Amino acid sequence: MKQCKTELSSILEQADELRLALASRAFSIFEDDGGQHGRDLDHWLEAERQLHSSTVPPEVTERTGTVVIRTRVEVTPGTDLVANVSKEKVLIFRAADIGEDRKRDLLQVIPLHTEIEIDKSEAFIDGSDLVVTCTCPKGRA
């Protein structure tokens, strides 16, 4: 099993990450659409649809003190997966080093059913699934 990077974020930090990822995805859709101006809302909504839809929905299991998320991901050679965790959702990124830059591509947004407090989080690849385990203060999950 390969360990993946995890990040704990505030809801505001994660909202910024999500907004930037949506803007980047919407711009790519705009370019793929021939650079047609005047369709920004269509491009933005398509970016949201792509990021919030998944062919296989994630499995979220809540037990006392732990939340486990299992989701199907496409692992690409030369890239790493990053799980960005907040009280409300998990953002899954594909990250790659490109020269001096580190490019992040948002793959999936996984909402948590209830707001949780998170002490620590870890992620690993299990076959073709990414498994994210969040440890919560006693009785908070």
C-alpha cells in the first residue's frame, strides 16, 4: 500500500482551494469549447458537475472516533494523490512536479454527512481505491 499526502484545512482554506480548482477546470472547458466567450456560467456549471460526479460514489463509514472514506481513483505514474480534509468535506487532488512548479488537479469532492472535528488524517492507496482515515476526538464522529 502506498501512503498519500494528507492535509488538514479550515473550511475557508478549503473553499479557496475549491474555487481555484473550479476556475481552472472551467477555463479548460472554455478552451476545449473553442474559446467561445459569453458562456462562462455554462463552463463553470460543467466544471462543478465534473468535480461533484463520480461513476462510483465514495463509501463513507462513521464509527465512534473514526471516519473512513474509500473512493475509486485513477492512479497515474509520476503523480501523487493528496487528500485535503476539513470538517465538512474531503478534496482529492492529483499532484505532479512540473519543473519548479507543483501542479494540483482536483479529482473529486467528497462531502461528509455531518460536520466532524478531526485530530489527524492519513491516506493510502489500496488497489484502485484511495482510503482516507480521519481520527476524531472521542465521540465526535
